[in-house]
Amino acid sequence: MLISLTKRGWHAHVALLKQKASAGDISAIVELGLNLLEGIQDRKGRSIVRRNPRAAVAYLLQAADGGDGTAACSLGYAYDVGLGVRPNSREAKRWYRRAARGGYATAATNLATVYRDAGKARVAFQWWKQAAS
């Protein structure tokens, strides 16, 4: 969701997301996790919402356990590159697979890349085929 807000507006938006997340709203949990994973910057690159990858991973875990594929794909990425957690190829593949089973082509593509980087070209090719279909 593209939101055009001032810095104060973003703080209010994040506060509302936290309130909804504490009430168990999965979409709010995912949005909050995604906003915290990379942070939000204005057009000049100034921080509006600070990055907090550790908190983001906690929110994304909660959402992924609730069945959200976007959160599972983002968790795969976090484990793949070590954003908020230590890099862990096994966990990255687990979360990417879970999201790919839910129909997320990005997760299948990322999983193929993980296998390619590990030297497993045939498995990578199968995941790229799945992503394309």
C-alpha cells in the first residue's frame, strides 16, 4: 500500500498499526513488520520510520505462523541476507518454500537463487520453472 504521509502522519500510522497488531489483525502485523524491516525514508533519504529488523522479524514470524505468505517470503529474505537474524540458508529455504506453496512467485524465484548459489542448478531450475508458471 502506497501512503503519502508526513513524518508525524507516519508516526500516527505506525501507532495505529501497533494497536491493530496487538488486537491480532494479521494484515496490520505484516504491514508493521515490512515497514520496520527496511524503515521508511522521505524523498531526500531522511529516516521517517526507523529500521528495526529484529522487531520486524518478530512481527513477520507472528504473521507467517498465522498463514500469511507475504510474511513468509519476507522471513525467507531476512534469513537469506541476515536482516534482523543471523543468515541461515536452511531457514531461508524453509520460509521461501512455505510462501512458494502459497503461490508467491517471488519466493520461488528467491528459492531458486539460493539453490543456484549453493551449486544446485537442477533444483534451482525447477524452482524457476515453478515461479514462471
